[in-house]
Amino acid sequence: MSNIIEVRGLTKSYGDHLVLDNMSFALEEGQIIGLMGPNGCGKTSLMKIMAGLINDYKGEVLIDGSPVGIHTKSIIAYLPEKTYLANWMNSVDAVKYIADFYPDFDSKKAYDMLDLFEIPKTQKIKSMSKGMQEKLQLMLVMCRNARLYILDEPLGGVDPAARAFILDTIMKNHPEGSTLLISTHLINDVEHIFDHAFMIGRGHVLLDESVAKVRENGKTLEDVFKEVFQYAWQTY
């Protein structure tokens, strides 16, 4: 199995604040990878770098063996933590907008999913609830036929009753063989779908291991998360 993501010596700062500190790792394709860490640890920065939205960093980032650029952007479907769609749009406008950008976008599937998600077709995005906006954005991402899905807190703004539905949507709509990189704080809700656990903190990789290996001692991923970060905060 080849690597879909390779990172070598990645360093990113905001002014004097070092977020990613000479970070190196590789992640294999075809997995569902949980990206975990406390607030401010660099998860979103790392995802934005991979997606090509942040360029002022040091080091090398390869996606599918290529530097971040036109090719990598064409195979990545990125779900940001914050809403990016224009307030004047309704859901139909959003579908047409994304379809214009990505040849791999399935418009028919998108319209079917608007009905499935019960998202009104004519309601302006600015008047939608945060949860409905996030469902719309997730739907748009999962209607891409991408190689790598980068999802930044896809469950962050929805109620517990909707989380299972959203996870089911993600699992049923990503193409076979594709890779999902999902950041989350809700480890207990999503750890059952992860193949690989990737934890970062204070600019460093603290855990890079298969979930099966993590669970060999009978602990949950959430248990291990608490242990990793308690230890990391004591030793840095």
C-alpha cells in the first residue's frame, strides 16, 4: 500500500508562535485516519497546508507523490471548519458553484442528498442554522469523487442525534480505496470508524499508530488520547 501523504520537516509559525515544529510522517492510502489533538495544536493549519490554502511554511508536503499544487487540489475534497459559502447563495446555487469548479462532482447525487438531508433548496444560506450549513458543506464534499477527503471537525456543530447520520453519510459516500483524514474532539463518537490514529501536540507527532494496535491492551482510543496528552504536557 502506497503513501497518500508524505510530510518531511514541516515547520509553520504565526509570528513568534511555532505551531508545527519540524514535523515528519507518512500516511498510507485507503485508510480512515483520525487526526486528534487539543485546541491550537495545529490540526487546522496542517489540513490547510495539505489542501493548498497555506503556503508560507518550511519543509516538504507531498500528496499522492506530488508537491501541493494543481494535481493535489484536483484529488482532494476539503471540508473546512468554518462556512465558506456566500451568504447570498441558496443550496442550489451552492451545488452549481461547486460543480463548476470540480469535474468529479456528481450534481445528481447532490440534489438527491439535499432531499435526504432535508435541506431547503431556496432558503438562503445566511438564514440557515449552523448545523444545516455544516450538513450542506459536508454533502458538497462527499459528492466529489476524490482520492483524499480532508474533513475538519465535521461533527462540531451538530447535535448528538445528527452525528450518527452524518457518520453514516461519510461512510457510504466516499469511493472505495479513497482516504479520509478527519479531525475531531468527539473521539468517543467516531473512534469506531477509524483505521489509524494520528495525534499531534505542541508541534510534534505524539502518536502514529493503527487503531487495532492501540486497542490491543483493551483501552479505548479516548483513553489513550488522555494518556498521551497528560504525558506530553508534563514532559514538554
